[in-house]
Amino acid sequence: MLDAPETIDRDSYEPAYAQLVRLLKQQISTGQFRPGDQLPSEAAICSNYGVSPMTVRRAINMLLDQGLITTIKGRGT
């Protein structure tokens, strides 16, 4: 399950999606998510970080663009 070692800082000048990208990258780099692991659902990420589904989608799309994650239709991210 997704631990939330940090939270999204609403007072930061850094947008919420960018903070979420940074947090997920950190979890990938520390081995919390390894190659082949499935990321938590969009709803779980929304709940854990208190962000909207659009924010999660934008962060996921940025990670996809960077080649850090992949999606498989019908199986998840």
C-alpha cells in the first residue's frame, strides 16, 4: 500500500502535480515500487495525498513521459 511520508504543501509555489511527481519518483527510487509493481489506484493516491483525480492523472502522465512507469491496458500502471 502507499505510505505517505510527505504530504502535498498547498502553500508551496510548486504545483500539486509536480509535488506528487516528486513524491512518487522518490518512492520509486527508494524501492518502495520496484519494476513490475503496480502503482496504487488513482482513487488511493487521491485519498492518501488529498488531491484531485486530475492532479493524479497529470502526475502519472509526466512519469509516463519520463519513462519511469508504463501502463498496460486493463492491468494498471
